[in-house]
Amino acid sequence: MKFRVFLHKRARKFLEETRSRDKERIVEKLRKLEDFPEIELDVVKVVGEENTFRLRIGSYRALFRVYENEKIIVIAKIDTRKRIYR
């Protein structure tokens, strides 16, 4: 069964303010998360956080949380590599 992917309002706001070419690339990668964990993306578990992962999309990063029982992924934050972990 596929995961449902949701955007937190902070992530949605970042996408709205992003250039359309970058936005398309980011959205395309986020859609692939429906097949988590059988995906071929650059995903790494965030150290010290439970069920939280990082997705690399070029110079952007997306932090997301996985709710296995509900089959839900929530994209908490999207930003550049410099600012994502602040």
C-alpha cells in the first residue's frame, strides 16, 4: 500500500515562493515518496530524531516524518542545504 504525502504549511509556503522550474523538480521527487521505503532517492535518517528523514533534491533538502501505521508522510520543511537544519 502506498503512503499518502502531505505538506506542512511551512513546506507549502516555501514551494509557493520557489521558482517554477525548481518547484516542479521538488514536487516530482516528493511524489516518489509514496513508495517509501522502496525508493531510489537520496534519503537519510536524521540522527537523534525518531521516524524523521532527509531527502536531497539538488541544493534543496526536505525533512519529512513517516507515520508507518497510518501510511502517512508529512513533509515538515523544505529549504536550501544551508538553512534546513536551523
